[in-house]
Amino acid sequence: ALDQDIPPLDQDIPAPEQDIPALKQDIPALDQDIPALEQDIPPLDQDIPALEQDIPALKQDIPALDQDIPPLDQDIPALEQDIPALKQDIPALDQDIPALEQDIPAL
């Protein structure tokens, strides 16, 4: 079965090789981006300790959040039933937009 996969995979090889000249043209522009990206690293490195301090508190929140999921899951079918009616309201609401936009300067 694997032997059958090889010929189709071999057919994919020329396409990437055709992309090489265009990719080589992208290199100078990407090289120009490197200094700016390197300048971004130190401020991001400074954020790491504070983020690491947040992890324990966030982990403590997980059980409470996990308890919230089942009631929310129960709401989904009712909300999904509301979707068709809400979609029917959209054209009427769209018609209200010009009048509301005229009211903005007065506000």
C-alpha cells in the first residue's frame, strides 16, 4: 500500500522546486525585518516573569470554570432555536440603519 503512495508524492516534487526562485527573491525583504524583530525580544522577555506569576492563580480558576461549562452547554439548543428568528430580523434592522445614522449628529 505504501508503494502505491510513492508515485503521487513524486509528482508533487516539481511544484515546490518551481517556487524556489520566488522564495529566494523574498529573502532580502525578510532579512530587513530581522533587526526590528530582534528589538521586540527584550521587552517580551521582561513580560515573562509577570506572566509566570499569573499561572498559579489562573490554574486555580480552572475548576470553577469547568463547573460553568455544563449549564452553558444546556443553553446551546435553545440559543440555536433562536437563530432563524434572529436572522429574519436582520433585514428590518438594516432598514433602520440610515435613520439611526441621521440621528448621530444630533446626539
